[in-house]
Amino acid sequence: MQVLRFSDLCAQGRARGQRVFIRADLNVPQDDAGRITEDTRIRASIPCIRMALDAGAAVMVTSHLGRPTEGEFKPEDSLAPVAQRLSELLGREVPLVRDWVDGVQVQPGQLVLLENCRLNKGEKKNNPELAKKLAALCDIFVHDAFGTAHRAEASTYGIAEYATLACAGPLLAAEIDAITQALAHPRRPLAAIVAGSKVSTKLTILQSLAAKVDRLIVGGGIANTFMLAAGLPIGKSLAEPDLVGDARAVIEAMKARGAEVPIPSDVVTAKTFAADAPATVKAASAVEADDLILDIGPETAKRLAAQLESAGTIVWNGPVGVFEFEAFSHGTETIARAIAASDAFSIAGGGDTLAAIAKYGIEKDVGYISTGGGAFLEVLEGKTLPAFEILSRRAAA
């Protein structure tokens, strides 16, 4: 995918003295008092901001935060806590500017944070009038918010249409490179792990990957539906019996390509869904009517781990069991450690996946950890993200 990269513009000296508008993803969780509880996204935005400042640009940064009502400012929607955290991380004051759409005063070497962009009327629906006003604020638009790359909004898409130059920031460029390496030009075998509670939420992803991957590992409630499709009992486990036909079609599509969807041979069950419920390992064919399947069994985990350790590329989205409960976490831990031990290029995304990576301390052993939930899933579906589309089009113009 060909896009203009901000790093190249800076290296060429083309950002010096220019007004640079960075769309970052600073949408961080806060407690009831408005204190930031986890600042990963803010820290991830720092390299792009430093790059712009070091290049001698006049720098404007904005982001959404939460789901504010357009045109109605409320203190809880303010980026003020983000401005404070940015100030601490950068070691300099970061002024927060309100009512900025009609003009921003910022000089080369200066940095300002523009108040929550979703407060602007027309932001969500990508109003052309608003987009043109945003584009007029800058000489260079930098999209560095992969978490919003699947949305065509005024500050993510419209501004890129009308800005003099539109490019990808280092965070977005890294996502493009990782996705290309994993899906467009993978080293084979290509293995994908898709887990979650429902097939319906990830059916299009499974169908898309069935045409590309060599091994499609399913987990969680999704695996239960595939077990039904394979004629296995699942007791009272979470599943979608009406989608058994779709699951069977995915299995057949993989089989037609000489690939497979490994079905669990053993599982870990409980009689109730609780952290302290007694866990029982049993053959997949021996699941009883009142059993809940809450994890894959050790035999299945060992078999899948061997497949992952010999893979060339691994895409991971979702834990394979209820890993939050210790007794039902061993399948996910085995999978995680196999990915960490593999020589494959691995890319992981999704909130629960990132939580599992953090729990088992394998951050440094995963090739790339995606910062976007919805955007990552849409890429797996085979969709072209609006941000990628507009930046590619502008680069080709």
C-alpha cells in the first residue's frame, strides 16, 4: 500500500515552518473523577508529536474522547486530563485550545492540543464544510490514529481529502506495514486464531480468512459452534446452533484448499460459570448435557501450540478460553507462550487479546501489537479502511 509518510517529509525538511495537524488517538479510559487510568494511547502518540516538533513545525494535535454530543461542551468530555499527561511526558506545557475550527494561533516549535474533535458539529458525518475548515488550518495533515482508521469522519477522512498534503504518521505507518506483512505478503504457513463468544460477530472475518490462511484456529464460544458443526456434543455451552451451516461451510472451504480448522479433541468443563467452579478435563466427545465448555484441553492446546511454533506468520484475535478464571486460563496461556516462542512474524489485536498478552508478559515476543480494536477486525474481514483508502488516493494524485 503506497501512502505518503510523515517521517519521509520530515527527513526531507518539508515540515520545517509548516503548520502540521496531527489526528491522534488519545481516547483513554478515566475513572469517575476524570483521572486517566491507562495512558498507552497517549504514550503511543508521542513519537509523531516529537517528530513534528524536531522538524521545526507548528504543531496542532487533536483527538476524540468518549462519545460527546456535538456542539455541547461538558467538562467530562474535555481533553484537559490528556493535555496534563502530554505535558508530563513531553516535559513542556501543552496548552489546550477550545473553539478552534475557525483558526489556531501556533508558531513553529510550538505545540497545542485542540479540544475534543467530536464536539464539532458535523464531525461524525464527515460534513464537507467542516472538513474544509479543518484542512485550511494546516499545510500537512498527519493521520496517526489507527483506532479510528475504519471511520470516515471529518477529522480522519474529510480533512485528508482537502489538506494540501495528507500523510500517515509513524503509528499508522507501522500498522500498515504489519498488516501488509501478515496478510498481503505472509511467510507461510499462515495461522490465524479467531476467538470470541459468537460466530455471528466474526463470521465475515472467518469467511475472509478461510480464503487466505493455512490454519484457522477457533476458540471460545466460536469453537463451540464449530464443534457442533463437527457433530460433537457441547452440553449447555455458549453457541449459535443456527450458524452451524456457516461454520461447516468455513471448514469445507479450508478443506478444499488443503487447509484445516482444528477441532478440539479435549476440553475443560464446569457445571457453572464461576471463577471457583471445579474444572474437569474430558474428551470432546464426552461432554455431558449440563457441562459448560470454558477452555480447550491440554491435548488440544499442545497440538495447537505445535502448529503455531512451526508457523511463518500468526494473526491473533481473541483468547481461546475464559482466561480471566485461573482454572480455565491454561489453553490461552499455552497459545500465548507458543506464539512467543515461535519464529513467526506475529500480529495481535483486540482488547481481550492485549489483556492476555499483558497477563503472560509476552509483549516483547509478539511481532506487532495493533492499537486498534474495530479497525483491526475490519482489516481481518478484508475491508479497505477509509483512512488507508484516502491516504493511498492522495499519495497517487
